Amino acid sequence: MEFKELFQKHTLACLAGGFVIGVAVCGIGSAAMAFSGSPAFCGSCHAMKGEAATFAMSSHRALECTDCHLPHDNAVHYMFEKGRTGMIDTYHEVLRDYPANIKISSEGRQTVNDNCLRCHQTTMGSVHADVGVSMDTGGDCLKCHSSIAHGSNHLEGGIKVE
């Protein structure tokens, strides 16, 4: 029996099977995407152990790494950056050439600042980083708050601002 005859004879079963396989692939892919942005996943790399440990003590510990470290302006930009940064991290993890103290890039710093403003929008309306410079026009959250999520000696429960 040829494939065409088999499909015609069992069309409904083939469509149902294809649907089930499609749902399974989407579910597994979605779970993998969610897990790959979690502190448990990111902290599994040798170079990120310190960041994961300090993050676990921070006031932001309920968030995912991707909440701060990936852009959230649109899904295409998010997926592109997730893939790009994931490949860079994998490359450096395999080569074991991360520096002892990981520094955030200027592009990464801008992404984190944008996400600070996205989450803390209501608080930031009246805050000025420099005299006369509104946070939404170029202020730098990390200038004063660089140790909030990955610093050491976190205050019990963090700083409550909202």
C-alpha cells in the first residue's frame, strides 16, 4: 500500500496524530523557552554561579533572568536577543573564558535600564537621576542601584519602593 492510499484511508487518524504531535512540540518548546530564562538554568553555568547566588538573596528573586536581561519591546526582538545572547553565553561557557567578574555590556546595561523603567514605571515618574534629567530621558538606574539584583550584602527583603 502506498503512502497516498494509506493517508486517504486513514485521513482522520493522520490529521489527529499530526495535531497531537504539533501540540506536543509547541508545549515542549514553550516549556524549554521558559526554563531557559530561569535562574536555575542560568545559574547552572560555572560562570554564573555567583550571580545566581546573589540573585537568590535579592528582592528581585521572584523574577526570571530574562525579565531584566532581554528586551521586551516586541516578540521578534526578544527572540532574536534570546538566541544571540544564549549562543554567546554557550560559546564562553564551553571555552571557559569568562572573566572572574562578569561585566555587563553597554547594550546590556541599556536593556536592563529599559526593563527597570518598564517594571517601576509608576515609581519613576518623579525620580531624577541627575538634577533635571528624568529617568525616561536617559537616566541610569544602575548608576545607583547596581547591586540590587546581583550585589552582595542584600538588606533583608531588599529595598521597598512600590
